[in-house]
Amino acid sequence: MRAEDAPKRCRVDAATFNQDEWPERNEGPGFLGIGAGAERRAAETSGRSRAERLILIDGDSEDVAVGSVIVAESAVLPRGAAPGTINCTLNSLVIAPKMRGGGHGRTLTTKAARWAMEHMNAGVVTVWCVKPLLALYVDRCGFEYEPPAKASFDDDDGGDVCCRAWAHRWRGEGASPS
């Protein structure tokens, strides 16, 4: 669910585990609504990319945040995409430490990708991840690995790889992960 629609406790939990995971990004306050309204207005008036914070909530307890992600429009058009295709990225996807290992990463990833396709009209959803998470995105979430465009690709960010989910393939019968 959108962070702004989530119960306060879930927003606080999501802000906390997001900030704990990546303190240098300082994205946790956005889950509390701090700066989110200004972000949205600036995007609307300047034509900048939109971003939406989503929180995965425990199905058994509606006030427990399981994970969070930021879905953001990207100005970068993927190779092979038709002009005008909207590309959204899944940024800062994190599962609460006490909830890891239960399939929640897959659930959050697929729900966030579907959300981007349905609510932001994304034709493609992109994830940049570290190599050990490649199997999660490709094998369990239905993303496709995209090799670097150049053989001499300069990997300056510690091994991140690119995966994409193309909306037209997900919308095909049986193509979207369940």
C-alpha cells in the first residue's frame, strides 16, 4: 500500500528499517510524509520524475510493516524500449530484518512492479541489485537479467546488475509471477 495510506505505526517502522539499512540515503523520513508532499508538487510542476513509497503490510496484523520500496520514474529509456515508454525503478527495497527469509522480498517486488505498471503506466520496471540477489529477481520474481551494453563496462558501484520486468510480457497469460 502507498505509505501515505498506511497506518502510522507501519510508516514509522518502514522509515526506521529503511533508514537503518541505508542511512546515507536519508530516505526514511519520506515514509513518514516528511518532504513527500513537496516532492510530489515539485514533480508535477517541473515535469520531474514521480516517486511513490510503498509499504508491504503483514496480512495477519494490519499494523506491522514487513517491507518498503520506493517506485520512481526514470528518465533513462531501456535498450529495446519504444519511444515514450515509461521506465520505473524499484529503489531502496528492504524487508524488515525480523521478517527476512519468508518470501516477503518476492511478494514486495512483484506487488511493487505490478503497482508501477498499473498506477504509473510503466512499460518496464527496472531493478539494480547486487549479484547475490540476481536469483531473487530473475528466478523468483520474473525479471529478466540485462547484461551490460558494453563488454568494457566499468563496474564502479560494487557489482550491481540490471534486471527488468517488461509490462507486455507480464500481462501475457501466465507471464506474471503470482
